[in-house]
Amino acid sequence: MSALRKEMEAAMALRGLAHRTRETYIESVAKLAKFYGRRPDQISEVEVQRYLLHLLEERKLAHSSCNVMCSALEFFYRVTLKRRETEFCLPRPKVPAKLPQILSREEVARLIEKTTNLKHRAFLMTTYGGGLRLLEACQLK
């Protein structure tokens, strides 16, 4: 195990990062190093940005996956290598917002009509009539 990896693992342990997060961060830095065939401390900010672009455009990774990679690399460069924020700044891909699917009145009426259980029908009518969100509906007693 390299000295950089040991140092990074120690820093993550001190900050109380979850075991799976630690594994993901170590794996992310290792993938970057493998991509360039060099030690990660020898890779520049511009090269890291090119790598992230490669992940988004060529490997077609989801924005959320790239954000995890950004977090891992920021931790490595800012905490492990102690580079200042002004020296190393990664743009984060914006995760596209998903709009909810809205049912028409006819679809809602059909859904309620098809429900034979009185308790379930009352639940659906209360949820729809009250305009409840999913979490609010789940908290009904």
C-alpha cells in the first residue's frame, strides 16, 4: 500500500467517513491514476477535469456518479495533498431535476374505482383530495 493511500485512509478515518465511502474514494483515486498511468499526486487540475469530462461524455456516467468522483478527488487533493481550494477547483455536474408524472383526473378516478378495499380507497381519496406528497401520505395513520 502506498504512503498516499495510507495517508488518505487515515484522514478519512479521522473524519469518521463510512467504510463504503472510504472504499469508494480510494477506488475513485485509483481509477484516475490508472487512466493516466501516473501517481495521482502528479496529475494536474486540468487533467482531472478532462477525466471527469471523459466519464460524462464518453463513458456516459450519470451526473450523480461524477459528483461522487468529484467528492473523492476533492478530498484527495484538498485534504490528503493539502492543496488550497484556489489551487484545485472542480466544477460539479448539475444533476438534472426529474419532474413528477402527473395523473389526469380520469386516471385518478379509474385508480380509485378499481380499488375494492375500503381502507385503501379511503387512503387514496385522502391522499389525492389533500394533495399530499409521498412522505406525507406514508405518515398517515
